[in-house]
Amino acid sequence: MAAACGAGFLWGTGALVVNLLIVRFGLTAENVSFWRFVVGATVLLAVFGRPDFFRRVPRHARLLAAAGACMALYVLFWFLAIARIGAAVPTLIALCLPPVLVTLWSVARGLERLDAALIVLLAAALGGTALVVRGHGGAAGVASTQAVIEGVLLSVGSALLYAVFTLVSGGLSKALGAGPATTGLTVVAAATMGLAALYTPLAWPRELPPEAWLLYLGLVTAAIALLAFSWGAARLSPTALTVATLVEPLTAVLLAAWLLGEALVPLQWLGAVLMLAAIAGLGLRDARGVREGGIAH
């Protein structure tokens, strides 16, 4: 759970960096996503790209290709939605919908037991996220009708892809190990985003500040964060995994308050408490399931 929360925290720091690169330096969502994954894949290959890695990966090539493409596209769809209607609504949809979808899937497959405790924890996590994100505001109120429709559809698409990625990533991490699985997924994601060059230029920025920020995104929010996510995915139920990464919007809001002077309203603090309580509760639930050999896994 700590690893999954750590991944969410690092992704939350990346949210401010992505906004900076798009708003201040004029980079496109496709450009940011591409270089983020390229840098991450380069670092991960340097660490885990040993002969054994290249012997084992082909046995899981199809699943890696599907999951890596989902990983690239859910990030891209989220960035594109933010560009259309601001950060609040896309973040709310893209992060709150996956836990619901993953829980329904897990219950239907008998991987998770639907009881009152799970419903309460899930409601606390989603409600807390809604309070944190909605209190942060956004640009949806001034967007055109077409932009709102496109933004919402892209956000729902991001949520669906993230849910699929979450359900698949645990099995890959168990089969290959967190390091090799993350390396394979990131290489596929970089290749997938490279296809964006077919319709938009993908250029490395020529100014030092955006280059430094892209290196941060690749090294920290792609390589390290995805490695932590994969390590947690091999040890958590899908529901707990998706809820743990709700730390991402909380981190982004807190950093915005600290670095940008954006004040937090009381409802946002209440939402933060609800989110953290839900994450702790799900961590205890998963740990109890492992000890009792229950169906949580």
C-alpha cells in the first residue's frame, strides 16, 4: 500500500509539471507524454535490460503490448481532457471511476467480497476525492459545449483504460517481477506515443527549463513511480491499488497550495481525511485477507 501511495504521490507532483509545460512552454499533451515515457524507458532499460529480461519478455509480449498501450493512452486522454475543460472535472472522472469499475469486475469474478465495509471504504475514498478535486476549481464553466462533451468523453475513456491497466498490471508484475514488467510496459508506452508523430510533431524542447522538467517527468513520474506501482500491484487487490493512487490529486492540490499560494477550503481538508482513512482501511483489509487466505487476492 505504501508503494502504491508513493506512486500516486509522485504522479501528483507530475501534475503541476505537466501543467507548467503545457501552459508556460506551449508543449502539447502528445509531446509531454512521449518524452516522459522515452526518458522513463531509457532509465529502466539501463537498470533492468539484462539478457534474462529479453528472454522472458517475449512469453508475455501480447499482454505487455496491450497493457503498455492502455497505460500510454489513459495518460494521453487525461492530458487532452485537461487541455479542453481544465483539470478538476477530468481528474474527478479519470481517478474516481476506475475504483468503481475495478471493484465491480473483481466482485463479478469472485476476487473481491462485496460487503458493507468495502462499500463504506469505497464511498469514503470517492467522496473524499470529489471534495478535494471539486474544491480546486477548473475551466469547465467557461468551456464551449463541444469542448465539455469532448473533455468528458476523453476523461471516461481515460478511466476505462486505467481500470483495464490496473487489472492486468498485477499479473504481469507477479510473472516478470516489478522491474522487468515496468520496463516492458514503459517501452511499449513510449512506442505507442511515438505514433503521435503521424499527426503532430514530436520535438525535444531547446530551452533548458522544459528539458529539465521532462527529465523529471521521465525519471521520477514514469520510471520510479511506475516501478513502485508495479511492486504494489503484485501485492494488493485491484480495488486497494486503484484507491491508493487517489493520493495523486491530493498531492497536486497540496503542492499547489504550498508552491502557488492557492488556499484550501475546509471541504478539501475533510476530503483529504476521508481519502487517507479509506486508504488505511483498505490496506488493513488487504493485509487481513492475506493472513486469512481470503478471496481479496
